[in-house]
Amino acid sequence: MIQAAVAYTLIAATANVVGAAAVTSRSRWSMSALEKMIALSAGFMISVALLDLVPESIAQHGARAGLIILAGYVLVHLTQHTLTPHFHFGEEVHHVTRAVSISALIGLLLHTFVDGVAIVSGFEVRTALGILVFVAILLHKLPEGLAISSIFLAAGASRGRALAAGGALGLATVLGGLMTEYFVPLRSYGLPLAAGVALYVGASNLVPEFQGKKGWGLPVSFFAGCGLYIVARNLMGLHG
């Protein structure tokens, strides 16, 4: 099972690099499509957290799960929006300092490490959950790689360093998956930790990126992400 789970973390990690390469190669992409992807992934990720990761964590650990879920949520807020002076998903179009780019990378490294933890922890429960967690993570991996590489370029870094930043996020994802298998505390508490991080990423990172923007396209994409997850979990036998 661990081989399959790690293979999925490798695929997710590759999406970080693809996102970074989209910026460093100066490829053209549709900002509208990117925003819709972010909205869709927000709905999907919040749904997997609330419908499966949180309930499964409580089933495993009882009331103690709540504290670990909160710890995951707080840790991401600390690293991405307290210690990091500037970070958001999507392309960075304003000049930032080198310190900002490094702090953003450090904040995202914790997040992407837990991405790997989440995938493997999901597979530890059952294969269907692992696959759905993987899809939830994969959906925001490309915008994640795009964000960090564009921040590095905005700070004056070379395209090579910007691409390497995306690669570092991918490496952290794989490392998180591997450590979950061999580090007992992560293996025991990885699921509630992942639930807290998923809640933060979905509700506090991704939703604000499109919240308040005009038009129906982004809200529809968000609700579609929620609905898609419900349909997928039913098709894979996770309902009830």
C-alpha cells in the first residue's frame, strides 16, 4: 500500500513543478481558468475535510482529534500569514523583497509536507479515501507552484531559482508521505493534522482568492467542487 501512496505523492509533487514551469517558461495561461480551478479545488478540499477527514479523525482519536485539527489549522496560519508578510495563491505581479520570497517558501514547505502526510494517511484508512485526498491536493498543486515561482521572480530571482522553489515544494510533499510511513507520531496523528491543514487551505487560502469577485463563474465553480466531491465519494463507496 505504501508504494501506491508514495506514487500518488510523486504525481502531486510533479504538479508543483508544472505550475512553477508555467511561470518560468513564460507560458501564457488563462487567468480566468486559473481562478475557476482555485474555486473548484476550494470546494473539493473543504468537502473532503468536513465530510471525511474530520469525522474519521474523531472516530480514531475521539475528542483529542479536535486539538490536533486545530493545531494543523493554526500552524498553517502561523507560517503563511503571520510569519510571512505577503502570500497568496496565483501569480504575483508586484515587486517583493527576497525576504518575502524566502518566508513564503518556508510557509508553503510546511503546507506541502502535510499534503504528503494527508495522501498517505488517507490510504492508511482506505484506498478510496486516499485517492480522493490525492485529487483534492492535486487540484491546488498547480496554482501553488505558480504562486511560489512568481513570488521568486517578483523578488528578482532567476528563472532557475524560481523553478527550484516549485521543485522544493514537490520534494516536501514526497518527504511528508515517506515520513508518515516511518515516523510513528505522524502515522498516528497524520489524519487529524491533515484535516486542519486542509480546512485552512480550502477556507482561508483558496476561498479569499475568488471571494467577492464579480460574476457567477467562480461561485458556480466552488459549488461544483463541493458537488463533485459528494458524487465521487458516493461512487467510491464512502457515503454513510
